Amino acid sequence: MTPRLRGFVEQHPRGTDIGDYVRFVLVLAADDEHQTLVTLETFTDDYWRATSRGAPTRARALHLLGQMLDRIGTSLTRSRPGE
């Protein structure tokens, strides 16, 4: 599955909701707690609502994934002009 996700990343630039979500999933799949924490901090500082900095990394990661999915779902369900 990881190779398929990497291909998807190439189609969606960094800074897009879907692109950032897939990149974060790849970080989580690598199971590197330090990189997960670095990525959490980056996304939280950039534009996502923070979880408590004292919460365990995995709990913070799941909270962030939930926020990302909510945002992606909202953007996918909005009607686009001309449709």
C-alpha cells in the first residue's frame, strides 16, 4: 500500500489537504515516533487545531488525522461551480 500512497503524493502537492493527509499517513506507517512528533508539531503550528502538548504522541496523531479527515470530507462534499 505504501507505494500506492507515494504515487498519490506525487499528484497532490504539499500544503493541500489531501496531500498533507497522505504524507502524514506515510509518516505514521513508518512507525518512527520522533518523525511523527516532528510532523505533528509542524502541522499543528501551520494550520490544524492543537491537541494538548502533554498528550501521548499516538493520541495526538489520531486527533490530527480526525481533523484532517473532517476537512477533506467537507471539501469533497461541497458542490463545485458548474456542476
